[in-house]
Amino acid sequence: MIQFDFLPTDSIPSVKAEESVLKNMSFDQLIDTLVHDIIHFAISLTIAILVFYGGKYIIKKLYNFVVNILSKRNVDPSLSTFIMSLVRIVLYFILIVTVIGILGLETSSFLALFASAGVAIGMALSGTLQNFAGGVLILLLKPFKVGDYIEAQGFAGTVTRIEIFNTIICTADNKSIIIPNGGLSTGSVNNYSTQAYRRVEWKIGIAYGESVEAARELLLGLLAKDERVLQEKPADGPSVAAPVVYLASLDDSAVTLTVRAWVRSADFWGVFFDHNEEFYNAITSNPSLSFPFPQLDIHITGEKEEA
């Protein structure tokens, strides 16, 4: 069998001895030795190939077996994805080391070389290692999970997968965004799915001189007709749940009212957009209320010149 050994400097004399032996060998003996080594290497290579493809088959079966166990035990989907990615990497690493050993390479030397290369690669890929550590922190601390709607790193969407290095979210327009775990673990994450209820808010401007109370009654009446809007505090809801309308500010061109109502998180956007249109139609059709718009009055003072 051909040996690919990493020889230290003190083995140089033995190499010279082997060279002298080869010089003293006849041509026929040299051919026999070469054929013998080639046959052994061919056998080792064949076994290595069979082990590699057989190992891939076994890894696939083990992977599916672990997936079934995790699904039966109702393991969190985000944790399950992370575990399976890690299992796949470890199994393939073991398979590669085994194949290298069958080929006749010294696995201890290979592992030492791999460790040295790992240190160098780790220094070069510090960001990747940070993403790996971030993935571990996300799975341990669980700031979000698969199925949550989050906003982070300038993107918003539903979490579909949490992998070793990245988290994948699906945006409202069905785009898949891959976000590195390092930024997610150290940056701000707005998770809209952790609470059962959310507060919807509108800013409505009415003209100066118009009745705030009339606008309040109109807006509250519209919200009272919507079954999705909470009219009283639920057992697991916020402390103040009834819709409110109050005067928020006196702006240059409008009296601004703030409208707030509590809804279930799943109804947030539906209620927001539906009442945007409903508020607009109700105010424009009410003769005592109107939407103001910025305008500039110019007054010219002084006497007209005589022609």
C-alpha cells in the first residue's frame, strides 16, 4: 500500500537508506514492487469509493431518521433545522476522514493539518464564525421563531427558516431575504408576533373651526361597527382596550386627531387599511367636517397708483 506520510527531518537517513535499496534492486524486482503497490492502491481506492457512496446513503438514512424523531417530539422548527444542519456537517466530516484513512493517508497528520488550516480559515472568516455564534444565541434565547413576523436589518417578513449561519424571511411581496445571524443576534429585532394584540393608530386632520367632538363621535361610531376592533378589555389583552380619539396637535393647516384602537395581531393590517378608506369617505361625505389642505393667503396693502 502506498503511504503518504508527513516525514520529520530526522527521518532523512531512512529515506537515503531506502534510496540505496532501490538502487540495488533489479529492474524486475522494481517492476514487481511497483505493480504490487499499484494493485494495493487500486484496491484501497475502490474500497474508498464504495465507502464514500455507501456512507452518503447511510448519512441520508440517518438524516431522515433524526428528522422523524424531531418531528414526532414536536421540537421547535427553528431548532430542528439548526440541529439537522449541524448533524449533516458532522457526519460528512467523519465520512471524509474515514475515506482518507482507507486511502492510506495518516489521519492524525490530516487532522493536525486540518486544525491548523481551521485556525487560519477561522481568522479569515471571523464574520462567518460570528454568524454561527449568532445562530446558537438565537436558538437559545429565542427572540423569534419560525412563523413569526419580524422587522430587522432593514427588512420585514415572516421567518421561514433559521439555519446555522443565516435566517431566511419571506416578505409580504413573496421575496426570500437571507439575513446573517450575526447581525440578528447583536442588532435590534422588532417581533410583531410575540403579543396577541396590537394597537392600530391613525392621524386624522380636520379644518380649524370644525367640531372636534363631532369628529370624535363619527370616528368612534365607525370603529364600534367593526367586530375586529376590541370594545372592552379581554382577559389576556391590554389594560386599556376601548377605542379612543383625542386632539393630538394644532398644526399649521389642520387640527390633528389621533385615533387608537386595539385588535388581534392577525387583524392589524386589515383593520388599518379598511378604516383608512372608511374614515376618508365618512369625513368627505359629512357636511360639517372636511379635510384641510395647506394654503397661503397673500394680502397686498397700500394705495393703488393712479393711471
